[in-house]
Amino acid sequence: MEELLDLLKNEYEILAINNHRFFTYQTTYFDTPNLFTYYEHQRQKAHRFKIRYRNYVETATSMLEVKWKNAKGKTSKSRLQVEELPRDLEAHYNFFASNGILNAHTFHAKISVSYQRISLIHKTGTEKVTLDFNLEASDPVQKIHFPELLIVEVKAPGKMEAVSLPYLKKLGQREGGLSKYCLGTIALNPQIKYNLFKPLYSKILKLKNLYAAS
């Protein structure tokens, strides 16, 4: 992360809110008993969604969110501000129905994922780079920490316009895809099917072993 920040420092600014530059995200993901949304991702369904509750610690804001991904790979989010983690999603039936989810009552809290984030904004305002670290995944009986992992997400109008990509390649990094929900689900349930994610998850385990041995 230090090397990447050093490469980007002249072209990007760090997002700051109320003097905070590190932001803590505490997220609870909802799924059905048979893990419908996990397996939709595993099967690479073209049109899929995830349901999550997210607490933005530094701004003391909590949101219930539906995140959709369409057949073209574009993502969109719908958000509803709430006071606390809901025990029963049926209480927010209208919100979910307006997002095309009529069976929200079958979704329950499955795992929690927390991490810290630094957001970099390109000085032209056309690109955003987020750096997520100190990732931790947990369920009611176990907790797994990923201190060795840095997740970099590049958001730009088009890949050719992403100024950060050449710098990432300079550091030997290549693009890969694995949602934090899927990562946490695999780590907490080693017996689960994860063929789609196996190459990247194997790389993460290798990093974890190297970190533990250092």
C-alpha cells in the first residue's frame, strides 16, 4: 500500500470527511438458508443482487442496501437509512419490493465483514480508487482476520481512462474479482463450493501463509 500511495500521490487526493482519512465499514450480509445470493455469484448469474446492512462508523450512518449487478456488468445500489441492524427484513417490505425483491422475509443475517478504507480521487475528478485493508470476517461462532490483504478497486468511466492501472501493473498486480461477502463465506465455510473463485482464493491463502511465516 505504501508503494502504491507513493506512486499515486501527485495525481490523486485523499478523501477526508471531518478530518478523517481512514473510514471503518461494518457490514452484515443477508442470505437465504441455502445461500441463494452466494451461489448466484458462484454461477456467474448475469443479473444478481446482494442485501447488506452497512454501518459507516466515522459518520455515524447506517444503511440497508440492495446492490444489483446487471448483464453488462454494471452495478447499482439502492439505500435506505436505518437506525440499527434489522432483525426481520419484512419490516422494510416496501423498500425491497421497490427493488424487485418480494421474498425479503427469507433472507437472514449470515456473516459480518469489517474493514478500513482510504479513498483516492483523481484530480480531474473522473476516477476513484479505494484501498480496503484490515479485513475481518465473522459469523456467530468464528472470526477470521486478513491482515495481509489489500483490496484495490478502480472506478473509472472506462478501463482505458483509469490512470491508476499502469501503476498497479508496475507493482505486478493484475485484475481479479471476488466480493467481500464471497471471500468471507468461503473462509468461514471451507467445505463450500467455490470453483469460480479458486485461483484468487488460493492466492489469498498463499499471501496469508507468507504473512504468518514472516
